[in-house]
Amino acid sequence: MALAPAFASCSDDDNKFEPGPAPAADCPSVFFVAPSATKYTFTAEDIPEITVDMKRGNTEKEISMPLEVVADLPEGDGQFIVPSTVDFAAGEAETSFKIDCSKLPTKTECTLTLKVPEAYSNPYSAGLDAVTFNVTVSGTWELYAKDAKFAFQSKFGDVYSDIYAIQGTNRFKIVNFLDSGLDLQFEVSDTSYSHIIPLNNFISYNDAFGTDDDAYNCWLLYDSANESYPVWSPGNTGTDIEYAIVYGWGGGVDYTYINFNKGNGCITLQTCIGGNWSYIYVYFYFESLFKM
């Protein structure tokens, strides 16, 4: 005989919503604006600081709000420098402050959590009542390879550049990359053999051309400081490169890579010269001064 399903009894009281306590009428309702990044790695060339944006819903009065700060540092070494209060003038809805990370130990990830005190917080605000940042100060640039040779396989001759590295990280820098006048910072996933992943002075293929169909992880050499594409002649041959697209990898093929075990690598370019596009391979060779 089939059994009828059993149902637990319930009352109307079970479905009643009980709101939380309302904030005080004069609560400033301060909150953090969601940060664009919460993980930072600062190099020797960076200004090691983080800008934090805050807002409030009640702007009637001037306030000076204390910050709740929790820092996780290795064995208590170093410090985050954070203002003790966040100040809003009467009528002011937004403000910002900076976290100084210059006193942190190098090559160690440190964590900082900031909180809005309960008396200043409104649980119904749109923003955050706490934010957490993970910060690493990676150290100083050291000469890794002197006069690395970059050999163009067509149109241009050889050029030479120093390569720098930050020990304890996977970050490198080629000075005067391909004789362009721009330094190129990049990172690698492995210090035996790896793709070259640019960190500065580049623009992605998709951003440059307004597409989303890049199958080869391409990027263009780009002067970030001046927001322009460099035009240059490697070795001052009199022939200018107007645009340079660097092909990364795709379809199981590495087009731009560095082989630390063999002290060599390749940069695959598609260049625009005199309005005409063509491919150029640049093979490079180096002798490292220390092991990463």
C-alpha cells in the first residue's frame, strides 16, 4: 500500500520577516567603495601606496571616524602606515586616503584589513564595511644579464640590451627593448622555460583593435606614459617600425618565449613598416649573472 508523503506543519509566524535593528538617526553610514584591486605587487620603480575611497550616506555633520586596522605581518616585521582617522567635512559625501606600504618587508606577502566601526556603519549601505588588501614589496632591480644580444632575422641588425631581475620573484625588465627607447617589464610562470607576459608599455591586441577574438595572446608595444605607439628604427638604420605586434602563444605553439636553461629566447613580431605589415623573428641570447 502506498504511503502518503508526510509534511511538517507550519504556522504563519514562520514566514514573518524580522528586520534587523535600524541604525541611529544620526548614523553617518560610512562605507568603503569596492576597490578595483585587492592584490598588489610593488617593484623598486613603483610608489608603494594604495588609494582607498570611502563614501557616506548621511552628510549633515563633520565627522572624524577612527579606522579599525588589522595587519598580518611576518613575525611582526615592518608596518602598514594608515591614517588613524578618516575625516569628512560637513556636506562632504566622498573622501579618500592612502596606505603607505614603503615600510613593509620585501618579498613577503602581507595582509591588511580595514573596517568601519559599528557606530559609523549602516548594514543597509550599498558599499563594504571592510576591505582586505594583500601586498608584496618585491625588492630592487639587479642586473641579470649584461648586453643581451637581440638578433633581427630580417630588415634590421643586432641590438643589445641589459636585462634586470628582482630576485625572489618572476619579474624581469629589458632596458631599451629592441632599441625602442622603452623599458619592458615582464613576468614568467617558470624560471626554466616560459612565455613572456608583459607588465608595462604594452596594450593588448583586443584593446588596440576593439575586438575579442585574439587567439595568439598578442600585444602591441605602447608608450604608456605618453599614450602613444613608438616609432623607431632599431640600430638607426633609417627604416622605421610604425607598429609592432608581439605574438605570444596559441594553438600549442610558443611564439615569444624565454628559455633560462639555454640562455636564449624568441620574440615574434608583426611590424608595420611604410604602411606594409610583415613578420620578423627576433632571437635573443644572454648569460645570466645569477640563478632565479
